[in-house]
Amino acid sequence: MKNLLYKEFMLAIHPMVWVFALFGLMIFIPNYPNSVFVIYVMMSFIFLFQGSRENNDTFYSALLPIKKRDIVKARFLSILAFEMLSIIMAAVAGISTYFMGYGPMGKQIGSLSNGGGVGIPPTLAFFGFVFLAFAIFNSVFLNMHYHQKFRMLVPMILSSVLGYLPLILAEIFASMQGTPLESISHQLDVVANDTLVCQLLIFLGGIGTYVVSFFLTYFSCAKKFERIDL
């Protein structure tokens, strides 16, 4: 497995995947939706899978004296590494905004004329939705990709749209100030004692969903790959 991961990072992974994984730092951009970086990370994997297909990397790996499911495992671990890198970058940027004059809660919701930001700020709830978005994307894209013998376009479009839906809903609910749903907005975009439990539950729920989905998707894709006649 060590050698397979070395091959992944040294030969198979396109440099643009590394670049897009750093887009979590986009949270530093004032008056810019924090969740946008997620869609860039999702779309960056097309470079990884397209490159592997064009360079016959999968066929080459299948000729090696290794288990076919180890090839899938190495690819899954590569995806995990880049998704976690993007989240770490976003967390570093989000925490930094608390000390950069963005306000007592970091990048906050508010009208541009009042100096506020747009969308849900980088709270615990926000990162819970990020984990949920990646979980949906991985499940849909990887299952379709291995089931349809490595097709790219339709699985990528569908998984990106479905994966980004939780963040779209989070952005909508976080922007409900001055409406009957203002209490939901308060729970999502305010860092305070009365919101900590809700945000922590969303955060842990997102992580739990990501972990469970990751393992289930891996086992499903490994079985699909073992049945494919290359």
C-alpha cells in the first residue's frame, strides 16, 4: 500500500489537484461565500481520474502483483487526503478571520454596505455541512464511476450538484435574518453559548456521515472494480 500511495502522489495526481485543495484559503476573501471552495475541490478530481484514464494508470496498476481492491483503496486514500487538506486550509483561514477585523464571530452575515460578509460564516455548523457535502459527492461520484467502467462527465456533474446541495441549504437558512426562520439563522451563523450544542451536533453529524459513507463507498467500489474485466 505504501508503494501504491507513492505512485499515486508522485505519478498519478495532477498538480492542479494540489492547487484546488488549497482553495479552502478562499475564506480569507472578504464578502465572498465561504462554501464556494468546496465545489472547486470536487471538480478538481476530474484531473485525477481523467489523467489516470488517459495514461492507462488503472490498467497498469491492475497488471501489478497486488489485489485489485488495493488499487481502489489507494485512490480513496488520495481523495481523503485532498479533502482533509482543503478542510484544514479552510479551518485555518476561518479561525484567522476572528483576529483580522472581520468581527467577533469571524466572517459574518450582513449587508455589504454594513461591512458584513455573505453566506454562512466558518462556524462548526459550516464545517459539518462541508463534511456532509463531501460525503454525498464521494458516494455518488465514486459509485457511478466504478459502476459505469470509469465514465467521468455525468458522474462528476451529478455528484457535484447533489454534493453541493447541503451547503446551498445552509447558505439559505443562514440568511433568514428578519424572517420567521431567524432562529435557525441564529443557530447557524452565531458563535455563542446558546448555539454551541446545535453547531456541535451538526459538526459531529457531518463527520460521522462522512466516515460511514467513506467506508461503505469503498467496499462497494472495491467489489465493483474486482468484477470489471479490464
